[in-house]
Amino acid sequence: MTTFPACRGFATGTPGGVECRLVEMETDALSPGEVVIAGEWSGINFKDALAVTGRGRIFRTLPCNAGIDVAGRVAASSDPRFAPGDAVLVNGTGLGELHDGGFAGRVRVPADWVVPLPAGLTTREAMILGTAGFTAAQALDRMERLGQVPELGPIVVTGASGGVGSLAIPLFAARGYRVIAVSGRPEHHPWLLGLGADAVVTPADLALGSRPLESARFGGAVDNVGGELLAGLTRHVDLFGTIAVVGNAASPELATTVFPLILRGVSLVGVSSTNCPQPLRRELWRRLGAEWRPPALAEIVTAEVPLAGVIAACHDQLARRHHGRVLVRLSEA
């Protein structure tokens, strides 16, 4: 049987220890499923970097291939919904956590997890978006379901230099929102303006107050960092605005009061790309390939690595040597 390369996590001798190595595998060794995908592209998400470097307890079974998303073509299928050659993608659903993931030449998954590639995207473009873009789309969808509209005021995007943040900017801008991007990396500010931000500020520039309620300055927010910044934003969001919480890059803690919620009607909502219901997942991917497709996807990509370079690239990601989206090339074809 033909083998393929994979970035695979193994338990080490220390409690909770994980080491990822590049190995050669056969399809029969993969997690079970009805559809085998020949991987073409993946991308490095913050969760992937934590998994591959062993810095976070992401793997819930070991050994396990890393990578929480993948796009490619069906190599084999026992499910009539998919045929060899079909262009498809998978993201979330436990991929790269409970089930062998996308950092591999082959991925085998349950057919219900597979999303047909949207008509407006190539497999590479799908992974420029990847879990990061899908998460940003979920945030937009949840906020607008709760009544978020541009007239409520500007949207603050924290962690704007990262994957989710850099994709949230053009998504919200294209919908007519004024976007304030927050980044502690001044060298990235011109790039963020080019993605569609109306203003780029540092966290200190926001000058968030500490009283239970502060001046209402923002219509809502997409928060990637958590901690004090998220707490401060809750105090400054105007009537009936929504904050979508998508990450905890700075801290998992949240110390605030209920006053923004009960006096201004502010909504604080969570986004879980892993557990998104499949009908909504397919609909959001359809939108990302059509009316929500960011206008300049190529500008989001700041690096591209082969599978052989994914471990080093994950270390670089956590060392903040990358911004935007880093693509992983799974096939040399």
C-alpha cells in the first residue's frame, strides 16, 4: 500500500506531554470514516500551533495527526454523496483533536463531516479562509441574528493581526460596518488598513475605562484575546450591541459586571467552530464562496510552507513571527 507523510502527535514520557513528528503512514492506520481525501491544502490556526508544539492540551486522543482543517479531492468514498475527484473540505468536528487531522497527505473522515467545496473557491482559497475565516463568518452570523447592524456603531476587532482577526476585517467591512482593528504590532498597521479597517489602534490607544459602565463608543466587537481587553470592551459597547468571543490568546479570564448586559442590553456570545451544526456549517461556507467572499484573499496569506515545514512554522506562529494566514501545502502536484 502507498504511504503518505503526516504530522503526527505522540504521547511522551511526561504527564500530558506531546511530541509531534513527521511520519509515513498508510490509509488503513487513519481514524475511521467513509471518505478518504487526498489533501491539497491546510492552514495553521492558533489551536494547531498549540497542538503541534505541545504548548496546549489540544489532542484528546493519541497518537493523532494534527491539523483542524483540510481541503482536497476525494480519493475514495463508500458514501454515495461523494465520488472520487470531488473537491471538498473539512473543518472542526474534532479533526486534529479526536480524529486524525489535516496535516497529512490523506485524511479519512465520516461522510457527514465533509463539505462540498463552494463554487466560488479553489481548495487553496478555501484554506486561506480555513477555520479562521469560518470562525469570523460564524461571529458575523451570530451577531446579525441578534440584530447587529452598521448603524449601531463601529465594530472593534481585537487580535487583528491573527488569522481570525485579519479575516473578520474584510468580512465586516464588506457588510458596511466601520471596523476598528486592534493590534499591538505597529508594523502591521498599514497591512490591516489595506484589508479594510477604517482605523488601527493599539490596545492602549483604546483607553478603556474600569468603571462598571463607561461611555458607549462601539457598536460591537469580535474578540480574539479575552482577559482585561474583553472586560473593558463590555463597558463601552452601545445599546443592544453584541460582542462575539472567539479566542483567549491573552487570557481565558473575564472579570466584568452584569451592568452592560442588563442596562444596555449588550449580548456576549460565544463562537465554537468545532461544534457548529453541519447545516449551518455548509451554509456559512456557501456564503464564504459567494456573497461573503473577501475581496482580496491573497492579501491575507503571509507565508506558505510544505508539510515538511509545518512543525517549525507552528513554533514560529507562537513566537509571533507570523501574522495573517500561513498555508500548508500538502501536495506538490
